Amino acid sequence: MTMEINQQLLPPKTFGEKLRNIGPGIVVAATGAGTADLITSLVIGTQFGMTFVWAIIVGSVLKYFLNEGVGRWYLATGQTILEGWHQLGKWATGYFGVYSIIWGFVYGAAAASTSGMAMHAMFPIMPIWAWAVVHSLVGFILIWVGRYLFFEKVMAVLIAIMFVTIIGTAALFLPSIGEFSYGLVPRIPQGSFILMLGLVGGVGGTITMASYGYWLTEKGWKGKQWIAAMRTDAKIAYLLTGLFTLAGLIIGAQFLMGTGVSIRDDEGLVKLAHMLGEEFGTPMKWMFLVAFWSAAFSSLLGVWNGVPYLFADFVKTVRKKKLPGKQEVSVKDPAYRFYLCWLTFPPMILFYFGKPVELIILYGALGALFMPFLAASLLLLLNSKKVEVEARNKLVPNAVLVSCLIMFGYLGVQELVKVFDKFL
């Protein structure tokens, strides 16, 4: 498969034209809005009601600026984010290389298991591990033989299913205007600070945000003249992501609050589906289970497609087989296909033997540091002379990225303390 270039040579000018051209943002939203976001919003809605509507808005804005920074770096310089990291020093690409191998092994098992659990809840004809294997293999085949535009259409269908079903569920529990307005005013009840930070930080994706530049390339968006269209695309992505997370908050606040029910993991989502079925009938149970499955499987597909680009770019960059400023990463690259296999097949071992404690500890420590790493790298790159003056960061993006660095850095320290406590 080769890169597919959009036949439209000139970027869209009107807002309507920009909307008709969106695509990479849909992929970002479908990948980033997963079951973890749903669980986090359900938990905090169950405990604190509509208090944290403002936190979802803040989280969506923060993630938008991070995603926009990745896209702007690529469009303004013609360089991928991996090339940018490499220019910061070998430590940056080295960190990514180690992180990507460990993260891919554990995430491959987690994403497939979550998709398998959702499908098993609907069709218990096979055990969860068997459904997990099926989802891994289906994702592998779709990415191996498919083309980007087909992949984008599949993701658009999945995100449409996900949003219609989860927002449709939330529509049964719409809060009053007063309750919603109460949640727009920033306040942090006692004992909620870490949960609030987790909600803000959990909106949208993590490592897949760095894949945005490759999806822009596949769409045929090249050059700084596409920055305005890219910004519209990214805004749509995080508007959808924010609505998805808000729907989870509403369900938790209006349906679960005061019931004593705890939704802490993917199994809790199955429990919630049965509760909805008992309250509103079998169709509602199925609608929520479909939402659960589409959120899980769209995240799997997004990672299966996007993160191998990063790994293939990493291999080419460290082996110095790329010309400066040239995008040469292809889905046919051996490194791309190696990482696609790495996400699919080795993690199947964990379906049988569980996740090794040491691996989880190291994965947690590295994962906790990725978002502050991304924020810090964008601050350095987008304020450097490598970017033309008109495309460099202005006051607001710099302020937001500094806020991201502080907040995600704090969350990272909390995660490190937690995993090292387990280790000790």
C-alpha cells in the first residue's frame, strides 16, 4: 500500500469546505475516546454528580492544543514528530524506542481483551480470550491489507455507532439546566483532586496523538497552507471526544449516583449494561453494549494503524535512512509491519498467563511520563527557529502547553509513586 494523496491541490477555504474535508480528526476521536474515558467519567459522575463538567471542557481544550501542536509541527516543517524528537537529542528517540516496545506488548493484550469482553457480553458463544484473539486478527488484517481511506471510513462508522449509542443512552438522563450550569463553575470538592486531574488528563488519547501527522500525510495534507483546515479537523475531534466523555459523566451522575454501584473496570461496563436493561428493557442493554464494543474496537484499530507509523519512523530516523524533511514512512515498511505484528501476536501470551507484575510496573512508569514528554517537546520545537515565525507558538498555545506540562508532570509523579509503592 502506498500513500494515498488527496486530489484536491488547494486547501479548503470556507468552514463548510473544511467540514467536508475532515478525516484525520475523526480517526483521532475514534481512537482516543475509549473505554478508559468512559469508565473515568462514570466513576467521577457517580461520586460527584455534575460537578466536573468544567473539567471535561478543560481536558478537551488541553488535548486539542497538544494535538494541534503535533499537526502544526508537521505541516509547518514537513518533518514528523519523530524527526523533531530526534533533533532534541538521542535521549528523546531512545526513550520512545523503549517505551513503544513495552507499551505495545501490554496495550496489545489490553485492547484486544477489552474488545473481546464487550463482544462476549453480547455473544457468549466463545470465551473472552477467544474473542480477544479474533479482534486482534481482524484488526491485523484490516490494517495489513486495507488502504487509509478505507480505514478512515471504518473509523467514521465506528465513531458514529459509538456516539449515537452512548449519547443516546445519556439522553435518557439529561440533567436540568441548573445542574448542568452548576458543573460549569470550577470547584474541587474535598477528596476529589486526583480524580479531577485524572478526568482532565484522560480526555482523548495519549501516544496516538503523535500519530496525527502521519494521518494528515495519508489524507494528502501537506504544507503550512493546510494549518487552518487541520485546526478545524482537530477541533471537531475534541468536540466529539468531549461530548463522549460528558455523556459518561451524565450517566454516572443521573443513573448511578446514590446506588452504591461501583464501575471501576471493563467488567463494570457489562454490569452497567445489565442494569440499563433491567431498568429500560433489553434494547437499551444492547445499545450500551454496542457502545462499549465500538469504543473498544475503534481504539484498537486506531492504535494498530497509527503507532506502527511512529515505530517505522523511529527505525528509519535512528538508522539515518531518511532525508531531512522528507516523509518516507510507508505501511509497507518492514518496521511498520513488524510493529503491527508486535501489537497482534506476542500479547496473546498474556491472554493465558496474565500480565507479569514487573512488566506492568515498568509500563506504568514509562506511560506516566509520555504526556509531559509530549508537552515539553512541543514547547521546545514550536518555539524554535526550525519553525517559521508565523507558525511558531503564540502566547495562548505556550500557556496551555506549560499548563499541560505541569499537570501531566504531577500526574506522572503520582503514577510513579503508586507503581513504585507496589514494587517495594
